[in-house]
Amino acid sequence: MMDHRESDLDERLKVALDLTEDFVTNHAHGVDDAFMARLREHYSEEEVVELTIAIGIWDSIHKFNNVFDIPEAIESGLYSLEPPDVPDDMRELVSDPGNKY
């Protein structure tokens, strides 16, 4: 994985990746008041909650799959980059959901 801290990614994404890394590798023990202040520079309170929930869900799915030796979907051919079969009037929403914030 590339070093996101030294990359040209924007600071908003870098702090989200820092949260993800600490959540997964350090059980979020590095999330102190200073870290939360840094997160709040880029995310609303609601977005911090949603981001943390998403990280937790994906981390749990990954660990569950490891316990039962379930291969990653992309490796086993189960993952598709094609949009799902949805009605035409919804296709744009699925292809480009935008940002609700």
C-alpha cells in the first residue's frame, strides 16, 4: 500500500486513511482529542460517525472472511465493476451517487 501521508492525496482523505489505519491496526487507541479535532477540520460530526461505522463494518467483514477462509470477491470472480441491474431512471444514481453532504 502506498504511504498516504507522503502522497498528493488531499488532507481530508489522508485523515480518513489515518483513522482507518488506527482503527484496524490499533483498535482506535490513537484517536484522542487532538485526532478528533483534526477529523473535525474536514468532516462534520455526522460524517465522522458514518466514516467510523463504515470502517468498523468493513473491518468486521474482512475478519469474518478470514476466519472462514472466504476468498476476496475480486479474486474469486464474484465482483463486477458493472453497475447493478436497476431501472433506467436510477442508473445515474447508482453509477455516480455524488456526495449527499
